[in-house]
Amino acid sequence: MPQIKKSYAEVAIPFTKMTFTPDVPSSALGANEYNAGENVETDVRGIRSISGETEILQTVPGEPIYVTGGFRQGGQWYYIVANTLGAWYMNDGTGWTLITPPSPYISAGYTQNLDITESWNGTVVVFNDTINPPFFLPDEASTKLVNYKNNITAVDITTIGALAAGQRTITVATAYASAPFVAGDRIAITMTSGPTAFTGIYKVVSSTTTQITYETTVATAWSGTGTVNAAYIWNYNPEWKSLTAGFVRIYSTPNVGNILVAGSLTVVDQNDVTTLFPTTIQWSQAFGLNQVPRTWEPTILNVANQVEVPLRGRALDAFPSNGQLFVSSYWDTAVLTPLNYATTSAPILGIRLFNQGRGLLNTNCWANTDDMVYGIDARDAWAFNGQNFQGIGNQRVKNYLFDEIDPTYTRRIFVDCNTAKNQVEIYYPNRLAFLQDGSPNKMLSYRYDLDCWNAPRDVSKATAACESPIWDDTVTYRGLLPTNVTGTGVNLAVSVTKTGSTYALTAITVAGTGYAIGNTAKILGTSLGGATPANDLTLTITAVSGSGGVTAATISGTAAITWNFNRASRTIVYAKADSGYKLIMKDYGYTFVDGQQIVSSFRRDNIKLLKDYSSKTLVHRILPEVVNLNSNNVEIDPTVNPELVGNVSVTVEGANSVGQQPQQVTGGTISTDTDYPWVQINQNAHRVNSIEVTSPVNELATPGTIWMLNSVTWQYNETEDDR
């Protein structure tokens, strides 16, 4: 057969492992670098628009300032949030439960600038808010946060009353100056003689200056001697009225096990004089899995201690790596190294300056994954392997990022790790964030598996985030047997799916016999995760076979919303710094919250199609190799999911020097499902070209789709050489 001879040259430019590099002049970009974009991210084989986000669970009470999550109560996932009223709530998918610590907890001062840190120890989580002593959430049903106590000393027990309705009352030998405990506090009874059954930790019901009532199942008659004290003691110095810390983190040491480390201490003495100890840290006694330490007081029998660390400036936070704990200020990082530990009189940790010049921008400006820690300071974003810090933003995104950040709101910046996408995410307020009260409105991410940066992504007033399983409100019930309301048919069986509050008939699994068109049947809401009659489902028969078997039916009813999480999944969930919203699950769906369309763009300037800069090219047309993805990031079949087929707009610009503004702009819009996968250009001849691929908000764009661009083929002619 005769060969078709092309009248133009052709080159394909792949977009493999593309990295966002705005710090480099576009004329100096490498083959896998691009200089501008938003709401796009790299993949191994191309560049793609981001997935959307969706609200999950019930509306968060108040305006949240913090969120975390973890497994508790036998494997159920819980979210925990704090709001600007100082109230704390948790949610296991069924609704928000108030868990605020009891008095003397201080709620004033809870703002969007508050530094809150958390440490999960198995199923127990410890919080520090810089205002109160640390507090924790025990892994118990129907519980609230428990305070560490200030300056309560052990007193002798005179007697313990008999068990009545699950409670007993202690009478103490020496009266307290005021009632020492409130409902929900924990006390520790220590027997020095008599029945050891009394020794243990108990929940307080109430207290006076002379009596303490607590919950118990111990029915043994009281005898002997013993003492009662606060079960969890934070401030042990009688000269201090209060003690607070800037952060608290867990450190699982190789030599003594778990300890909590608190840093940047603030003391108020008995004369109400406040003293700051910005480089002082203290650590607790050791404790086990799913526990918290009983005391922070150093004694000859435990490993607790209080020391100075060699840092310039206030200790901001601490992170573990390679069996050590690293404490960072704005400027520096010190290291706590385990020592060979033999007796309680010997030190358990060595302390030294580790790096002068590398630190943290704020509290919560680090995240760890696998064997690495990633963070950001005022110098650069960095990666740390336990031995060396390595800047990862320099000559790529560093200058761009720090120029983007609004310096008024730098305290709002935080970092999280999205292990499902192998990326570290920096949430920051840009110079338009003042329109959102300074809350982060952008997120810049680093793909650590590909060593690539992604262009910034829009987020909606993100105040805090945590990694989480993926949640949805879709549940399918199979083998349901409806009860007749009218008619005499038998043996009908159906499958029903509910999404949110809507029922859908998934399948008629057994048609039954004896049904007639217009017959109705009912499935009780109690069989569908709800109540009856509020969530009852009614089937109306619309078609039958010759034997009266049901072949079609419609359904009606209001479903009870059921939220479930998928253990075989991970994502990032963040809290929006606004009232009236739910938690926001990222990387899910096709739009932003409130149904806002995602505007994505990818741009690469100063593309040289010819070897010589002196030559000019006439671009005839370009052929983008673009497909659409579904919400699971899998390429769609356009015949199966035509609703996910979208358009992309492609623009080509030409200029005669790398610093010149484009002299000509040409473009068009194409569908991913088309017989004509090109954009006709026919521009004048230029030395360099730019390409921009977008899904803009206009009449040509198809909202609610995800596109992925693997390569672009250019068809062109060399038309001029000015040498």
C-alpha cells in the first residue's frame, strides 16, 4: 500500500512525573517540570485534575478549631473535635457526643490561633491546649475527657461506706480546703493495710471537703488503712498554683517504654506571678499501651524528669524518628537520645543540640510516614530520615510558597501526611485568606514517592486535619422479605440500597407468585437501620409475570442515614473553620463542598519544539491524550459512565522570545470521547510556545469530571531561521 507522507513534523511530549516548579524561570524548566497550575496533581504517567471533596457525618457543633481521629472501643473509628467555645465532642458515625473535661477546665481562649497537640497511645489519646493541664480520653464507653490535676496531696482514709447502687463514699481524716474533685475526675485508692481489693483507680461521682463518692463494684467490707489521691497528677510543685505546656507528645523510648514529653512551660506561682520557661521540657513516668502516666513528678522510683534543652527560642513541638525524640524551636532542633538505663537514679535520656538552623515554623508543622519525617520552617520545607535534614523545596517551590503565605496568619499553617496518595500536605493561608478570616485556603503537596511537587489545591477554611478511613452513607440490604399491605402474593424477596435518606430498589432476587399490579408491600425501618414507622419502606408493584411474579416495582419512604467507614481505605478529613458545616473528606467525588465546581489548570511555558532558538515553528494542531477518571481514580468506560465524560479546554500561545508576552493565543475545547481528538491551531510562526489545559467554569466545560493528560502530540512546520 502507498505510504501517507506527512507535510509537517510531529513530536509527542509526555507528562511523566511532572513536578510543579514555579521558582525556576520557565525557559530553564526540565522535561518533567511545569511552572503554573491549580487543582492539578502529578501521577506516574501523567498530570490530572484533582478529585473533589464531600461533607461527612453530622453537622459539627459550633465552629471547630481542631480535629483528630483514631480507633477506639474495639475497632470503631472516632473523630474528636474542639470548637471556639472550648467544647469538645466525639463522633463514631452516629452523632456528636459532648466530652468536654469537667471543672476546673478553662474554655476561654479557644480561638483559631490556639495550639493544640495530641498523642495517641493505642486507643487512648492525650491532648494539650496550652491553657489547661493535659487531659485525655480513656478507652471507655460513655466517657468524657479526664483532667490531670494540680496540687492535690494524698490524705488518709478514715472509712469507706458500704456499697449502694454501684457507689461507695470515702470519709477522709483531714478535711480539704475546698471540694477537691468533681464528677468525672479519677481518684486512686492505695491500701497500706487491709483488703487489697480497694486499691485501684475509680471515677468520682461527687465530693465535699470531707467525703468523696465514687463508682465501684467492690463489695468488700472496709477495714485497715489507706490513702486517697488524684489518680493523674500533672503539677506536683506546691509552690505553683498552675502549670501549662506549649505541647505534649508521646515518645516510645527503646529503654523504658512510653513517656509523655511536655515543652515550653508556663508557671503561675502562689502569688499569681507568671514565669515562662520556654526551653524547659519535662517528661512523665513510664506507662504501658492504652494507658497514660499516673504522675509527672520525679521520684527515686520513677523516670520522670524536668530539664533544659539547648535551643534558641521557645520549644515549639517535638517529633519522634529513628528511636529518638527531636525537639524543635523556630531556629534549632535538639535531640533526646535513650541511654543505657539501669536504675531509677540514673538518667534515661541524653540531650544535645542536633541541628542549628533547622526547626519548625509552628506547632503541628510536621508529619511522619514510613521512616521519614517531613516539616516546614522559615527556611524551607524539609525531609528528615533520623540523621540528616534535607531541604525539598529549594529551587522548586520555596520562594513561591513563602511569597504566597499571608504573614499575618502564619500561625494557622499546619502539615499532615496523606499516605494513601504518598504525599505530605502543607495547609496555608495565601494573601486572599483574609477573606476567610485567615484560615488556610490553599494546600501544597509533595509526592515523596516520586519526588514531585503538586500545584496548589483549594481548600475551604481548613483549620485542622487528620488521616482517616473513607466514609460513605450507602448501605445495601439483601434478601429482604416484604410484608403485604394489599394483595395475597407470596415469597417476594428484594435487595434495597439506601444512600443518605433515599431508598433504591437494587434487585428483585425472588419474584414470588400471586402478585398483581398495584399491590403494595412494606419493609419495616427497623430492618433497614432505622425506626418504624418513620423509616418504613413501601413497595408498589408495577409489573408482573403470568404467574404473578414481580418483574418491576417502585419504592418510597425516608431512610435513616447510616454512616460506615471502609477499613481498606485512607484519606484526609479536615474541619472547616465555620459553623454549620460537617467534616470535609478530601479526594472524593467531583466537586468542592457546597457543590462548587473545581477549576483546574495546568500550564507549561516556553516549550521549544526545535533544536535551535533562532528557528520559528508554525503549529498546525495538537492532539492531547486525555481520558476521564472515576472517583476511585480508575479510567472510565464512556459507554458505561457517559455522565463522567468531560471536556477540556486547550490553549496554545506563541512568543518570539522566552521573556516576551504571548503574541498569539489560540485554542479550543474537546471531549475525551470523540473521533476528533485534536485542537486546530494554525497560528503564526513563533520561537517558543506555551500550553494550558483547563476545565474552566463556562458553557463549554462539563462540571463534575476528572481528567488525566498523559501526553500531547504537536504537529508543526519549521518556517523560518533567523541566523
